[in-house]
Amino acid sequence: MKGFLAYSKAKMQQKNVPARRWNFAGALQISATTKIPAADEVVAGFSKYFRPERIRVVLLSPNSRGNHLPQGIWTALTSKLNLIPEVEIVTVDASKKNANGLIYSDFFDFT
């Protein structure tokens, strides 16, 4: 994961423009896979490496298939994420793509 974080930092600093605020979005899995750590570990690693003012974690529940995150998994994940001081947790009903599919574009002006 350190290699990925270093690569990301290099891309952010590529044009020799001082970084002020970055929006870094990525889809994470709750549990670790063979290629990526669990979501809470990725967020903790990101926090330690970049030392951001804030990390907003968006949980999609229900997801685009209408599946809700089981309560036990929800509780375990949010408990771990809440141990990271910079983390804010947001929940989005993603069952209707047209209703919530553009939520980030409502928060940020990318122009």
C-alpha cells in the first residue's frame, strides 16, 4: 500500500503546484482481499501517510442492487473507522443511481 500512496503523492505534486485540497475517491472492500487491505486499514494508512485535515468515508447502503450492509458488519466497520480522528462517516442510499449517483458533484466544483 505504501507504494500506491507514494505514487499518488507524486501525481498530486507533479506540476509543482502546492497542494491545498485534494478529493481522493476510491472504491474499497470492507474485508481484505488478496490485492488490497480492508477498508479501515486503507483509510488508516492514508491518514498516517498524508495527515489530512479530514477524511470523509461514504458508505453505500443499500447499494445499487438494494442490498443493505448487515448490522454486525456495519457496527464493526464504523467502530474501527471512528478510531481514526480525521474520519467523518456519511451514509448514502445508492439504490437509485439517478437520485444519488452524482452526490460528489453536488459537494465539489471541479471546474
